[in-house]
Amino acid sequence: MPITELLSRNAQLYGKELCLKEINLDLQERHNVTWREYELIENSPLGEYRREMTWGIFEEKANRLANLLLKRGIKKGDKVAILLMNCLEWLPIYFGILKTGAVVVPLNFRYTAEEIKYCLDLSEAVVLIFGPEFIGRVETIYDQIPRVKTLFFAGEDRPSFAENYDRLTANCSSEAPEIVLKDDDDAVVYFSSGTTGFPKAILHNHRSLISACYTELEHHKQTREDNFLLIPPLYHTGAKMHWFGSLLSGSKAVILRGVKPDWILKTVSEEKITIVWLLVPWVQDILDSIDRGEIRLEDYEISQWRLMHIGAQPVPPSLIRRWKKLFPNHLYDTNYGLSESIGPGCVHLGVENIHKVAAIGIPGHNWEVKITDENGCDVVQGQVGELVVKGPGVMKCYYNDPEATAAALQNGWLFTGDMARMDEEGFIYLVDRKKDVIISGGENIYPVQIEDFLRTHQAIKDVGVIGLPHQRLGEIAVAIIELKSGCQCSEEEILSFCVPLPRYKRPRKVIFDQVPRNPTGKIEKPRLRDKYGASSIVAIQTER
């Protein structure tokens, strides 16, 4: 069943009920408001804005876009790109493209103009729908992307090189187009996060999307009474696939534009949020704000908040233990996934397994998992190997990249590039990215293990461990440490703190700097290696 049928079902059953609300608590972003014709718009005296949309309006907006694209000659298999910040328009546009049988190509809102051009070229997109934040970037490349025949602008003050999205869709039929969709039809091209190189184009079919709905609902048991807080970027598989649980259950969700700790808690309180998916840095920020006394939990109504879950990167167990002390009544889950496996859920901890908080969990709903050596053979239980997964959400291929596809997909199994181990109870522990493993003096060092240890230091806010060249050992572990606001610490103190670690795992050098993370919360280790690699070769010749 194509996922668009779930939207049509909800519109028929719950047409007049609220499904999405967009909240922007930043007064400086008021100029980013688009699509002002919704039936329900709330404006607070403080200048906040809140826009709402019913399931019926959602369906109508998706249908109008679908009919516009069909009038412009878009057909099954054509690629249509989205370049928007999180907003109320995002999901109706996504579903409108799907309704035509075309393939959605969501683009990272942090891409430079060159990266946008690269991804449009790689995906072979013929239409680009973009918002006001991207006028400058699109303007520099629009005459260099000849395959893109149509540029639609969703917003006010339309640039001359694009067409008015709002006006054109308003004049199109709100009836569903008569396009027959099949599970095997291509549906979406997502781009990898690029933490190990330039993004790859990941092609999924409709079966992948619908499988994500059922996996999410099975894991987190959404009901019509739930209200999901959606904060991470919608261009990525993570937030959207968790929202698919709301789609399947016909429940509400709130799109929050902003990640300040007080904004998150204010929204949870005022909107009666029950489920929140957070990234590790945001959890850290909330806990630190509470510790500093900037946030008092008694000022918020959070008794209805039943579940907090995390994904997209390794989760320090110490962080969750801190969270559970302050939020003892919350259920907690860790979700592991990749864009290649349609996002979160191929492995998950399970709310009943909090005692295994250091693990990423067990195979997700309808998923199989194994851990293999470099020859693809299963390793002995407890040994480290590559995590390999199989299930209905595995990608079809890396689009236009048969070599990379052949390396990642073998007999239906997806080789994730993540190193892991499995304990005697079948719980999987993520060790590190295969490409991030440090080989020092013949020993394999897994940076995540060092990072988890260092995060227990009370002065450390964030840490990334990378390998840098060493004349005798080949590589050594170097810790880039971001301290909490107002805290001070020396390299000697950090190295002394690491004495309990086995000698070969201890960082040989400490650098105090900000730890860069991408929009999905993953540490950008290529940036750290580029920044410190060449200049540090001479400086770290001497072994400590």
C-alpha cells in the first residue's frame, strides 16, 4: 500500500481535526512565514506565531500540488526536489509529489550552492521547490542546472527566476489525481549525511516508506491521543519517519522551529506534547540549563510527556542516566538506523530495556541483524564486526552509483559501515564507524568508547575523538573537547582523568575547541581531521 493512502484515509476519517501545528518562538523569524491562507492562525501578543492545519486541508494541499505537477508534464519516476526549512508546507509538498508517482528529492537546508547543484545533478531532478531562505543560493546556480526545467518559489517576494508556488497551486483542483501507485515504484531519494565523504543519493520505493510507518508504531505505540513534537530537519529520514507513526495512528504533531531548551519545554507544556524525539546535543543542552538553574521544571506542565527517544548517533549512557534522574517517569528508547535503511528503527532498544541503556538494542520490527567480519562471515558472539541489517526498509540502491551499491548491498543485506558487538542476550552495542576506527601500534581503537568515557567528566560538554598520524604508531587518538560554559580545564587534567582507561585507548593529545555536528547530530569527524590532520603531524611525534 502506498503511503499516500494513509493521508487520504485520515482526511476522510478525521478531515476537520487538527493534524499539524507550526510554532515559531523566535520573533526575528517572522518574515519567514509563508502560506498565510490557512483556516486557523493564532498570533500571540508577544509576536509568536502558530499555524495549524487539519487532515482535510493537508490532503487538499497535497492534491493541488500533484495536479499542478501533472499539468506541467511530470510523470512517474521524474525527480522533484524540496529545499525548505521545517514548516507547515513541507509535508503537504512531500505527499503532493508522491501522489503524482514522481520521486521526492529532499535537500539539506545547510547545503551550499555548489552542494545543491551537485545533488540536483546526481538525482536528475527536473523541478525544484524552494523557500525564501535559499533565494541567494539558488540564484547563483539556476542557470547551471539545465535539467531543472521548473523552479517554484514557496513564499513572499518571489524572485524573478522562479514561479509563484502559492498562486499556481491555488488554481489547481483539490481532488486526488488518478495515479496508480505500487509498492515497488520509486518514491524518494535521500542523501547520506556526508560524514564519511560527499553525500550519496539513496533511492527508496513506496514499500520502504510504508514499512517505516508500521515499524515506528510497533516501537512507540502511538494512539490518537498522542501529540508528537517534531524538531529535527524534515529533509532527513529521522524526524519524518518518526512522524509516520503519527500519520498511521491519525494523531497530532507540532513542528517547532528552534531548539532552545526553554522553547522545547514551553512547547511540551503548552501543547500537551506526549512524545519527543531529541538529538544528543539537545538533551545535553536541556540538562545543562536545568543544572545552571536557567530552567525550573516546576514551571512547566510535563506530566503528560510519556516518551523521550533519541537516535541518529551513539548515545552516551551517562547522559541518559542524568536524564532519568530528572525525568524518572519518562519511557526512553534509543533508535538506530541509516538513511539507507529508511531511517530509525532497524535496531532499537525498546522502552522495556532501560537496564541495557548502553546498547542500541535488538532487531527492530520486521528487521534481521547480524555482525560479520571483513569476509562477510558471522563473528563469534562478543567480538566486534560490521553491523549488517535486512528488512523491508532497505534502500533499492545508491542512485547512479552501481559500484557503491554493490559494496553496500549483498543478497538483500545492507552493510552499514558501523562496527558493533552482540552480547549473550542478543543486545547490540555500537562500537564505531568502520572508517573512524583508529589503528595505533596494531591495536584497534574505537573512538566512541573514549568519547563515552570522557563525557562523564563534569566539565565536558561534547567530545570528538579522531586518529591523527604518528611516526612510530601509525595513528594516535586525539580528543577534541568542548567545555561547558564557564568551565575551565587543562590538557594535563584531561589526560590524568583518562588514566583508568587501558593505556592504548588513552588520548595522546587534547585539543580544546568546538565539536562540529551536522543537522542530525552526528559529529563531523572529516572536518576535524581536515582541520587538525596536516598541522598536527609534527606536533605529536613524541609518544606520551
